[in-house]
Amino acid sequence: MNSEPSQIPDHVPHGSSVDGAVKVLAVGTRDQAWLFPDDPFLNHGCRILRAASLDDARAIFDTQLPQLVFLPLRLDGASTLSDVKDWLVRVPETTIVVVANNDEINDAAEAMRNGAFDCLFTPFSRIRLSKTVESAMRRCRPASGTRGRSVQVTPPDPAIPAAPAEPSAAPPQPTAAPQPARDAELDAVSLIGTSPSMEAVLRKVEAVARSDATVFIQGEHGTGKEMLARSIHGRSARSQAQFVAVDCAALRPETLDRDLFGEGEAGAGTLTQLAQGGTLYLDEVCNLSPQVQAQFLRVLQRCEAPGGPDERRAGIRVICSTARDPYAEMEAGTLRVDLFYRLHVATLTLPPLRARGQDVLAIAQARLKQLARREGRGFAGFTPDAQGILLRHKWPGNVRQLLNVIWNVVLNHDAPMVEAWMLPEELTADTRGFAAQAGQAGTHVPIHGRTLAEIERDVIEAVIHTHGGSIPRAARALDVSPSTIYRKREAWQRDETGDS
């Protein structure tokens, strides 16, 4: 790799003093130059330092000490994660924004856990980049505390889940390292729901939040377990203290005491110090290694304060989550029985999105409105055909997948309504499979020149007829719930009679 400094020139904003401008290191090969155009930085009074290689970036970081850094997670095929970690350990007040492709989610999560301020997933708009620069500059100030740990610290936020879209301009808490900006609007959307299964969960949250009991949250990946934990924290008497999220897979037996209690590390802002009086969230507790599980029972005892309610509140409330079946894990010997029953006090189970019925449309509509405003698009809703596709999809990635689908549509299209053809291939393929059910049942349904809603009705009625008029059997053949068919038939009847 060429070690000579990049010849891409620095840019100094007009009318700004070089000494007074915030220095931004923008890293990218010449093929990646489109990622970081000048305008979003210059418009916010930044001085841009550009590096076309990792060697250039390291040299500029060492000599210029930029306050902001924007860099891809991969540069010339090499990972930049180690540089993110190294820079944040050496200069913790640095604000780093990483850029990732959709297949680099794990690396992006690792960068965020190690202190990166935000992550931009490609493709992103210039508006999105400009807002990220603005948010990063608000947080671009010195802070001390934990460094290089797989932990996310969220300062108190009494407005959870309905928090402002942009991060607060207030300085970080003195014991917390610069943290990734959470998308609070996205968090709020994740818990929208009027389905019976979701309403039952939300009712239980109100009762659980009033207690200091340990909470055990189960649910598939992408169902919103961490946001549910944040909602409990935000509704509790601990909401003015911090919410500290820990990736259980990253905890190691040889460093557990140091990370949690700071033993042998004088003056460190440990996880238990950060969470004192607040909430310690253990993400994917079934990922704890067997050695760490053995130590964790003692950890739980040290987290809990004895005495009356006021003394207990001065301790730490533990909330944990898992996407696995804990009973199967205990049967397989990978989860300690005594640890499970120590954690398994107040239980909440988040339903998968495919079981939440019309919640799919409510979440999609709310997220579409947010992203259209953020990205400068004109979308106001979904056509009936697009709604039908969203309702029929199985959503293996749950709410997270739905939110990303809406983001993909908003980034790639602009129109008054989201139409069926704008949705990703993975969703529209479901429609072809749905129509194929009629063919398997020996039924022919004409397609050309007809709307998706008309085709859907004919397919459903044909499959019901094939199964002797039995809606439950037709529902099994179509892989939908009987209530979905009953609801659709009632709607069709109202349309025919003109009833509202």
C-alpha cells in the first residue's frame, strides 16, 4: 500500500478560521469519494481532511487529531474495525461515524459497541449525511469514561418511547463515553401495536415497570426486545438513571470482574458504576459462555442491594433477553438451570410480526411518514396492492426487516403512494407463491388486466370452494389465519353493500 500522503486536497470553508473549524477526517479510496461530498461538511463549518488509504488516515489522525472521523468499515478489502477501536482508546473524545454495506451488520454493531457514534448504511442520501454531520458535531466534545467495551450507555430519557428524532444537544454524562445516536423515532415505531398479542405485552409492561423485579424477555430476532427493555426502564422510577446495554457474547471470564466492577482498574467507569440506580440490560443472555455463567450468579448478588425499596432502588435493575428457547438450552446443558431461574422472574414474550395482523400496516405507515420527512420524499401511504403484499409476507426478520424494507423503498423511489412494484423482490415473490396455491388446488384464476386485490379475492374464494367451503382448511392451505379470511370476506361484503 502506498504510504505517501494522499494528494486529495484539504478544504477550508469560506469565511472560517482554520483554527476555529472542526476538523473532519473523511476516509475513502478514490472509488469511494462519492460517499463524502464536500457540501454537507462545509455547510456545517468543517475543515475536511481526506485520506485515500488506511496508512494516510492513521498518519493524519496522529498528526492532526481530528474531532470527527467518517470512514467505511472496509477499505481496499481490509477491515477498519481495529482502527476504530484503537483511535477511541487513544483519544476517547473522538466522534467516529462508520459506513457499512447491508451485509456488514455484525461489523457495524461491533463498531457501535466499541464507541462509534453512528453508522450509515449504503445507499444513503445527502440529506441523511448532512443530518448525521449535524448530530455528530453536537456531540463532538470531550468526555471521559469507559472505553473499548461492548457496552452501550444511554443517558436518562424520560420521554421513552416517544423521544425526539435527533440526539440531544446536551453534553454526554460525565461517566459515559461518546455513544451511538439512537433513532428514537424508530424505537417508538417498533412498539406500535393494537393486535391482541401486542396489547397484552404492553399492558404487562406497565405493571412490570412499577417493580424492581428482574425481567426476562423472549422473542425472535428483530421483534424489538431491546426497545421493550428501554420502554420498561423509561416508565420506571429508575428512568432518571442510565440504561446500560451489554452484549453477553462479548463478556469473557478473564475480564468479567474488571468490566463489571473495575477490580484492578482504579477509577474506571465500570458497567455497574454506570448502571447504578438504573438498568443493566443483558442482550442475548443465552450467549453467555459456560464459564461466564458460573461467575454471573455472584455478579447478580452484587448488583442487588439489600433492604427496603429505597435501598434496592439504589442498586441495579437487571433486564435480560434471548431469541433462543431457554428450556431447550437448559436441556442441552448450555444454560445453567440456577442462573435461568435467578433471572426468570417477570417474563415477557414478544410475538413475531407475522402473528400481529394489522400491526404490520400501522408500523409501515408510521415509519414511512418518518422517513419521507427525513429524506425529503412525498410518500403519504400505500396502495391497496402494496398493503396486501405487506400483510401476506411472513417477515422472518420481524419488525427490523419491515423497517428496512420501508427505508429501501424511500431511498430508491419518490411518489405520493408506495406501489406494489416498488417493494423488494423478496416480498413480491410471496404474491406469486400465494397465487400458485390456487393452481395447486386445481383452480384457474385469470391475472392479466386485473388488480392484485381482485386476484387475491378470487384465489381465496377458489381455495375455500376447493376445500368444501371450510375456511379453516382453506386458511391452512393458504398459510394464513382463519380470522384473516373472515375479516377479508366481511370487508368485501361491506364494499358490495356500501356499508361503512
